[in-house]
Amino acid sequence: PARWRPWRFRMSNDVWGKPVVSGNLLYVTSFEVHALDVTSGRRQFKTREVAWSMALAEGLVHASDGPSLYALDAADGRERWRQATGGWVYSLQVAAGTVVTGTRGGGMQARHAATGEPLWELTGAQTEFETQEAGPLAHDGTVYVWGEGRLRALDTRSGAERWSYPIGDAAACGGVPVRLLPVDATAGTAAGPTVFASAGKRVLALDAAYGTLRWTFEAPAVLLSPPAYAPGAALTGGGVFVADHLGTVYALDAADGRERWRIATEARQSIEPVLVADNHVHVGSGAALYTLDAVAGTPMWRFATRGDLIGTPVAADGRVHFGSADHCIYAVDAVGGQLRWKLATDGEITGSPVVANGVVYACSKDRCVYALDAEKGTARR
């Protein structure tokens, strides 16, 4: 496979972030937003403006060049609206018909997704970690914002505060950003809608409606990534899985936070959550992918590469797909860990791959977007 030349589309600039598939188009960010045909790889349109961040929802591509926010028709790239933000946008999300942005200096804004009409604007968000991952999180009609030592839940449309919890400032949280995972009632948590949070060495479970603390768990090392949740997994009300920066993976009962098991892998600098699929826990630690039994924590297999794993692996149809800093895209058997195929590119893989309709889409620092047959690794033309 390393000698085979795949279907690919070459950009004129570096590609970053995770590609997004919607309908017949694949959207990627490479200084501009590019829309590629999923079948042929031909570009259908690209933005004229720089796009540092992008979100896709309800037939619109929302993007920001920093000082302004704009929306394009997702089918043909025509501009629908544009607004000045009054600050530099570092995070952008769309939820419940609302665009939520974080701007440098602790600002946050909400706009109507279809029209760009301002809805509300507040200050007081954290300023230590101005990244997409640490910005305000919009989910199911609520915006979660960390700032001034508190985690606040705001109404998406009005900005009204629903609750706040004293989660601590950056120093209290181990000098790393708070990472969140909201879980709806439909996901099967025994106690109802819950917000799970990684805050320094702590994992917290907060009632999503009232912000009251349900339980807390403290690990011996700092947690860089958000928790992952899986219903069932033979744990009451589901299981919460998280890995610390030393590579120890913990399984907690979602109902009460009791530790069910822990197992060491190797040092892990990734900010991505572990992947839980089909009662397996897949975790990229250093230059290896570890797979554990989600119920017992028993190691199942370890697959080593020649560079650190990038992003979160993706499980589909009995395979696990992932990229590595060794320039390769991999597909391995989810149960036994045997290599199914790999493809060498001319650069480090950037971000997590995406699997849709039997195709793996991945981006590389060789400025190319790849579309590969998920089963065989061959090109999809």
C-alpha cells in the first residue's frame, strides 16, 4: 500500500483540522474553506477569504477570518451574510440554530445562524487557553463557558445564566484547560442529562439542568483530554473513560464515579478523548494504539507505529482507522489488531480521519486530502 498512489486533491496551502462530510461534499480548511466532490475529489468551490475556523450546520458553512464572521451556502459557496465581531475569533460552534464564538480577551457572542443577527454578547470567559477546544461549548440549547474560576451554563438564545459551578481557575485546574462532555438523557445515563468535565486531575459529573455536583474522581496525574461516555458497558448507567497525560486509562461508573478499573499504557500528550466502540476502548498513547476490554480493562492488543498517533481513531465496520506522525494512514482489525492496510503520504497526518459511506477521508501536511476505500485502502474515484 505504501507504494500505491491514492486518489487525492492537492491544496496550495497546508491543510488543518478535521474534514467534514455532508451529502455529496467534503469540506476542509486550508487557509480557505474548500468544498470537494466526495466521488471525484474535484473542487466545487472555495472561499475568497481566509478561514481560520469552520462549522457546518443546516445547509450553511460558517467561518471566520478572525475579525469577521460569515456564512456561505453549503451547496454553492454563495455568501449569505457577514458580520464584524469586534474581536479576534478563536473558537466557533453552531448549535440550536445559533452561532457561538469565543473572541480573544474573554469575549463570547451568539448570532442567529441563518441571518447573522446578534443575539447576545458577554465577557468574562477564560483567557489562558484561546483555542478551538477550550472555547465556549454549545450543546442542546446550552452554552458552557469557563471563566473567572467558574463553569457557567447559559441559554443559547438569550445568554441568560442557568447555573454556575466553582470549578476553579487555571492554577486550580493544573494549568490545563477544562474539557467538557455534555451527555443527553437519551444517551442512557442513570441520573439524567449530565455534564462530565476534566479539570486538572479531577473528573466531575454535574447535573446538566441545575449544575449540582453528582460526583468527583481524582486521578494522580493531569488529564489533558475530555472524558468519553459509553452507555451500557456492564456499568450502571454507562461508563466514563478518561486517560491522563501519563497514559493511564480509567473506567468510572457514570452513576456514582466509582473506579471500576485502571490500566497503564504510555505517556500521552494528546488532547483528544479515548474512543469507546463495541465494548472496546481504543486509546492512542505515544506511537501506539492500545485496545482494552471496556468492561474488564483487560489489554487486547497494541499496534505500534513510527510516530505519535494524531487525533482520535475512528471505528467502522470492524476496523479502526487512524493517522500517525510517521506520515501513514492505518486501518487495523478492531478485535485482533492485525494490519488491514496502510498508506504512506509525504507528510504528517493532520487531525482525525473521517469515515463515511465506506470511504476514509484524511488530510496530510503534504497539503493533500486523501479519499481511500475503507476496506482495502484503494482509491475511491
